[in-house]
Amino acid sequence: MKHVRHFTPSLFLSLVHVCLVQANYAPYFFDNGARSTNGNMALLSLSEDTPVGTHVYTLNGTDPEGDPVTYDLTYEAGSRRYFSVDKDLGNVTLIEELDREKEDEIEVIVSISDGLSTVSEKVRILVMDANDESPEFINTPYIVEVPENTPSSSSIFKIEAIDKDTGSGGSITYFLQNIHANKFTIDRHSGVLRIKTGVTLDYEKSRTHFVVVVAKDGGGKLRGDNKVFSATTTVTINVEDVQDTPPMFIGTPYYGYVYEDTLAGSEVLTVVALDGDRGKPNSIHYSIVNGSEGSFEISNTTGAISVIKSPNQLKKEVYELKVKASEISQEGDTSDHVFAMVTIRVVDLNNHPPTFYGENGPQNKFELTMYEHPPEGEILRGLKITVNDSDQGANAKFNLRLVGPGGIFRVVPQTVLNEAQVTIIVENSAAIDYESFKVLTFKLLAIEVNTPEKFSSTADIAIRLLDTNDNVPKFSSDYYIARIPENSPGGSNVVAVTATDPDSGLWGEIKYSIYGTGADLFLIHPSTGIIYTQPWAVLDAEVNSKYNFYVKAEDTDGKYSLAEVFITVLDVNDHSPEFNENIQEKTMIIGSPVKIEAIDQDAEEPNNIVDYSIMQADPANVFDIDQSTGEIKLKSYIRSLDIIHNITKNKDCIWSLVVQAKDRGSPSFSTTAVLKIDITEETLHKGPMAAFLMQTKDNPMKALGVLAGVMGIMVLITIMISTAMFWRNKRSNKVMPVRRIIKKRQMPPSRTIRMEWLKFKRPSNAAEKFVVEEDVKSLHNENSNNNIQVVPAPPASPLPPPPPALAPRSDAPGWRVPTVSGSLTPKHVIKPPKKKGHSSTHNALVSELKMRFEKRNAAFGEPHL
């Protein structure tokens, strides 16, 4: 009993647990409406153009106990899987492309589970249509047989196309391409093809027509855009022939011949007629209506015409037969017919060809000698030719023609009946040229015209030409260009001209001559055409480098032609550069270059291009020279006289340089000159007047003229002011106070420039060669750009410079001047000697300048009255 008591509680708990498990409730889906996007997917519809990968729905449900739920999608066996689901979130995604035309409903089993219970439901998803299909023609290809007599506006065929889409995307309309170019129309709704109103078909003109039909749907949405699809097909319309065209003869007009040896019953010719309806032609029946007079008959089936009498029984030369061709239907009835005329000639046998005759009987070769270029229209009277055909009628008719170079002669007559005298006439005189042909050969051909045999004969004609002087000498060129060096000796060959004259004998011999203003220095060989210089001729490119004249080629009859000769004299390096003076003196202000110049008289580059160089200088490291311009300047590190004094003990700062001017010719020539340079340094001369005087140092007359002009202007201004003051006092009638005249402020010294200011001196300091008195303020202008006008007095003429010191100084090292390598000696200009006494004149000028500065300062310091 005790054991039973303990067992009872445990059994009770087990029973309670089983009851609780049995009481678990299943999960369920939420209900969804018609347009709901979550629930159990019931009532869901999707467009067939929905892109793969689109989230199309969300499965949504719950568990009564609140347990988490999962979702799943399953399909029946053999069904295609279109969707996938996220088991936890319930998001349904499209994984397969939809196609309503293949499957418009999709069955899916959706399930929801809480882990213990699973609830499944079968839902049906509708696939909605999108305009993704094009129209398709059915029962193609379209080939239609239409009789040509089908009335206009008749329907001949019905075209049908289908579109698997629904709604407007599945509706179809029809139309034709190139509607104006064809003979058919189509009903846009039914697709019935008709012949256009007022248009008929004609088998004989066009047996086949090709019509392009377009089927277009009504359009619809596809992936958000409105799409319209169409399709085309070609309808082949074959036109069937109908018996509506009469027969026709071919090969007209018809001509036949009966000859004297033709046998009775022989076929003369055959006529041919065809049914105009080529599709289903009827047979043709031939007959002679009239004109045969019992002499000819025709085959009813083949159209062969035969002669039934012998030729000697035929009484007419020409028979005109009227032949009839009739159609015979399959029933044996005669329908349409047509007529043709047949001409038959009765002729004798053609057994004689044309024959040529000369003066002595039959002849097949004729010769003639004549001068070239006879007048056009002239008859070749030396040729006596007769042609004859002994046949009769048409057999004796033949044509004449010349075979050979065309357009030179023509034959008369061109058509002959039986016999004629042959005449040959000149047609192109220019082509009868001895220089082109010595002998002209032709064949005279006679050929029958209307005979089947076409008998013919030929005769050879040889025309030997005699020469005349009909050509003018002709140069090989209209002008000749030649070049000759200027150092060429007299008699040198320049150029050879060539002329030709195709005439023979003396008429082809040419004589050359030259004339013209430029031909004085030249000669020409009369027979060879070689132009050469006169034996005494001296060419100089610097004097004249261009010659032109005319050359004449003349034959023995005086016929001639001209050509122009252009001769260029080439420059040779035969001049040396030349300085104006072999010893020159220059004044160099530190910081400013001096320039030398040499002229080379050669005419062309590079012979007249001059390069400059310093050959010798002491010291050698003071000067530089520009190779092209000849500018000489101090080394860049020399900026003052102090640096120069440190380089050399020459306190006068006057150096001599040996400079060379060398041309670029081959061979090259050069010239040397001695250049004396006086180096100065600007100190007090900062104003414009000083700069002007320095610039006009070497041209004192220029300074004198400028100063005289300035003084004249000042005098004119003074006179005008005085005249104005005089008229003013006269009009006012006033007496000016005496005190104004007595107590007048002392004026500062006049800023005039004395004559000795412009004297050329050589002081110890070369920068003081020109002394100019200026305003005190101008002395402090560091930029030397004062515009103060100074009224100078006319300067005295400068003293002539001293003669060049050709001998070296005793304390300077001995120099040896290089010799000139050119062929010409430079010009030497001897300058007049300069006056001495530089130091005394310089001291006097410095003292005077000092006194003037003191007086000016004192004047500025006085008080004004």
C-alpha cells in the first residue's frame, strides 16, 4: 500500500502532460483581400512581364500560442517552380519567367508551421497578359493564281494572321507596303486582298506580282512601355493567261528570191506567226489570200512558201503575196487572225563579181606620185580606174569604199549599178604628210549590195608623196635656263639649245642666232646651237647677275621659231671684307658697346656675310666682340675705371685692338684693322644734354645745328613777349613805378653753354671730355631723364683728331698686325693730326665749372624782392 501511494502522484503528472500536449493549436494564415500583398497568396495575379527576381508577395500568418512560424512553398509533381520563399520572413520571389500564352494559371501549395503543426493550402495564381507577342501569318507561303480577265475590285485572296495576346495586343490590322506602286488593296480588318478599282491585269505585260502585307497588333503595355508589334509576309500573285490577244508575225518584213536555176517546188521562204497569248497559245493556220497568181503555195501548218512553177514560166519580176495567220482553238474553231505581206523577186543568177579596169584592161594595182598637202577637194587625176559588173538588175548593184587610213580620201560614187568611172577626192590635206607617211596605201573594195553571194573584188592603190617645206624649226623647250660662275673665262660654254625641223634635205637644215639686249656678252654656234661667252667677256655677279635674250632657229627658206634664254651669273667669293679705315678710333663709355663694320662687295650669301673677331689685344681679357654685328664691349665683370686700372697700368685707358673681318665664302677672305678705343666713365653727365653731346661727339655739326635751332626759337619767343608788353602799356597809358625798375631782384646767371664747352679734350679722366652746365636739380637726377630745356649757344667746330699712332708705345709690348688674307687691300684713310695741350684746357674748364656752380648756389640763396 505504501508503494501504491508513492506511484500515484507521478502517474497523475504524466496524464496532465499528455492532456496539455493534445491541447496545442495549429498556426494559420491571415486572410487577405483582393489586392492584398500579404497573407496566403490567394487571389494573387501577376503580369507575365514581371521581371525575374521581383518580390511579388509576403506570406503572413501566426500561431495561437505565439510560437514562431516558418513558411514554405511546394508544387505538384511535374509542375514548374516559379517562386521561392524566405522561410522566416515569408517573402515570395519570382524565380522563373512567366508566359501567359503557355501557362495562364499557377497552382502553389503554401504552408505555415509552428514546429509541431503544419497547415497547408493550395492557392491558384493568375498570370495576366502583356503585349509580348507579335502577329504571325498562318498557312504561308501565299501563292495566288488570278486570271488576267478578273474584274477590278474583285477579291482574290484572304490573308490571316493571329496574335496570342489578349485585348488590344491581340487585335490585328492589315495594310500593304508601297500601296501606290501596286495594283492591289487589302481590307484592314478582314485581310481580304482585292484588285484596285479601275485596274486590270495583263498577262502579256506582267505575269507575276509580289505584294508585301503587314499585320500589326493594337499595342499594349510591356514592362511599363506601350509596345506595338508587326509582321510582314509576301504574297505571290501569278497572272493566268486568257485568250484575248490576236496572233502576230515575227521577222517582218518578208523578202524572198527566185533565181533562174531554181527548181519548181523549191521552198522560197518561211513566215512565222505566234499566238499573242503566250501562256496557253493556240495553234496557227497559214494561208495565201491573194497575189500568188497560181505560182506560189504555203504550208498551212509551217508557213513555208514554195514556188510551183519553173522560173522561166514566171511572168513578173516581183510578186506581192498577202498571207493570213489564224488561231485554231482546242475545239477546232477559228478565232483571231492577222495579215502580212511577202515580197518575192525573180532574178537571174548572180555569177559575175565586180571587176576593176585600167587603161589597158583589167587591173588590180594602181600607183600615183604627188606632193604632200594637196588642196582639199582636189581629184587625183593620175588615177584612171573603171569598175564593172556584167550581171543584171540587183546582181549588178555594188558599193565602193576605200580601206586604209580613214578620213584622208573619199571615193565617188559610193554605189554603182553595172559600171562607173572611179574618182578619188582629197578630204584631209593635213593628213597627207610626207613626214608621217612616205607612201600611202589603200585598198579599193567593191562589194555587192543585195545579193546573197556578196561577190566582191579589190584593187591596191599606192600614193607616193614628195616633200615640201611645210614645217617650222621647233625648239625642244620654249625657254632655257643656264647658270655660269662669274669667274668663267671668255669663250666658256653656257648652254646648248636644240631645235628640229622634220623636213628633208636643205629644208631640214637649221641655223641658230641670238639677239636681244642681254646677248652682247654671248655668242652661239650657228649649227650646233651651243651658246658661249664672248672671248673678251668678263662676268661680274656684283654688276649684273641676270641676262636674258632670244635664240632663233631658221631653215633655208626663212621659216623660224624663237625661244628665250635666261642666264644667271653665279657669285664667286672674289671680294674681301673692307673697313672704312684701317686704323679707327672709338670712344667707349663703360656699359655701352662700340661697333665696327666691314662691307663685303660680293653679290650673294654666304660670300658677303662677314664674321668679326679680335685677333690681338693687350690685355687679352678686357674686350668681347659679337661675331655677327661687330659690337665690341667690355667683359661683364668690368663696370668701372677702377677695375681697368687694376688690370693695366695704362692710366689713359686707350687701347689698340687688331680686329678681323672674315667672310663665309669658299675660299674665305679676311681683312684686319687696328681699332683704338678710349674708355670713359659717366660721372656728372647724367642729364639729357650731356647724353646728347656725348652722342654728337663725332658729329659736331649736328650739335651746332640743334643748338642754333633752339636759340632761334627762344629769340622768337622773347620778341613776341616784348611786343605784347609794348602794346599793353601803350593801351593802358600808365607810367610804371620807378621802384619796380630800381629794386629788381638779381637774376641768377643765365644757363647758357659757352663755346669752349664743346671743345674736344683729352683730360686725365676721360669721362670729363664734355662739360655741360645744368640746373642744380638736374645734377641730382639719378635716372638722367630730366626734361629741362637748356638753351645752348652755337658750339665751335671741333678740333681735328690727332693722327693715328702707328708705332707702338715704348712701354707697351710689341704687336705684329696679321696680314690680310683677301685678294683686295682695305682702304686707308689718313686723318689730320690732333692739337696738343689737353691738360691745360681741361684744368681751365674744371675751374670755370666750379665757379659757375658756386654762383648759382649763391643766387638761389637770395631772398625775393
